[in-house]
Amino acid sequence: MATLHFRDAMIWINGVDLSDDCAEITMNYGSETLDETAFGDTTRINKGGLFTWSLDAKFHQDFTTGSVDATLWPLVGTTTCFEIRPLNSCSTAINPRYTGIGIVSNYPGVGGAVGTLLDVPVTIASASAILRQSSAT
């Protein structure tokens, strides 16, 4: 079994490579659970519904041109393209890429405690299906 030391992920938002400013990324992928229980059933019966996904990322804030703030600030409330990969290299069967269109739903540009890094959490909510591709690119 291959294991991965998660230290060199790739994250592109709106065509901008923000990998070197990103400290954490989580892709949340799931399905709604619909209750299909009917009279006579003695156990809850569930059925899968629509898929749902979101991305949560934490960036080390950077206010320089073409970096974190300049990329994310104008995207709040709008749709944008993204791409993430576990490793910052070509996608393969063991390094799939995930792409889609999402809405930047949360971007608190400044905040933190004294003496800490100025980190900023970002949430991107689904606005399209998310695609998983493992072909070489």
C-alpha cells in the first residue's frame, strides 16, 4: 500500500497557483441522506441523494499582487474554477486531480491573535459537479 506524506499539495484558484501560501486544505465530499422509511419498517431506511462538496483551505495571508488577498477578495460571492492535487506534479492514478466550479462563500481577510501568523481560512462551496481525474496531465 502506498502512503503519502502530505507536504506538497497543489491548489489553483481562478487560474492562480496559491500552493506556496496554503497551509491546509480539506475537500469535503458526500451525499445527502434521504429518509425512505415507511410504515411497517422497523429500521430507518436511507437513500442517497444529491452529491455535495466544499473545499476548506487555510492560507498564510499575503497582500502582494497576484497572491492570496488579490486573488480571493474579488471572488467572494462569485463562481470560480479550482484545481487541487495531493502532490504538486502531473496527475496520475496515484496523484488524481480534482476540478470544479465553486463559490467563494467565506473569506475573512484579516484576523488572528497577537504574535501568530496572519492566516486566513477560505471556504469554497459547490457550484458544479466536482471531477476526479487520474489521467496524466
